[in-house]
Amino acid sequence: MFIFKILNIADWFSFYRVLAIPILLLLLFMGERQIFAFALLVSYSTDMIDGFLARKLKVTSIGP
């Protein structure tokens, strides 16, 4: 079972980006280009913040 308590801040940013994909696609198909561009910029920014925090906090993924 997936437990939210074990997620760190970098994981939450990744979780946001996964949830943002359908919203971005919906905005794109609806023709809302400016809102799509802003939401995409936010997603890109969270990717940079995620990488920075992961390095700063020395967080690594659990490998197989």
C-alpha cells in the first residue's frame, strides 16, 4: 500500500508533475495556450526545484 507519510518534499514535486499531465493535455486540447504555457512553466520549475532539493537533501531513489 502506498503511504504518503514516507514521501519527502522532492517526491511531492514529482507527484505534482504526474498529476499535472492530464490537466496540461486538457488545456492544450481546449486551446488555452497561455494557461497551458504558464502551467508548463510551473511544471518545469518544479522539476528544477525537485532536482535541487534532491541533491541538497541527498535524497536518492530506491533501486531494484
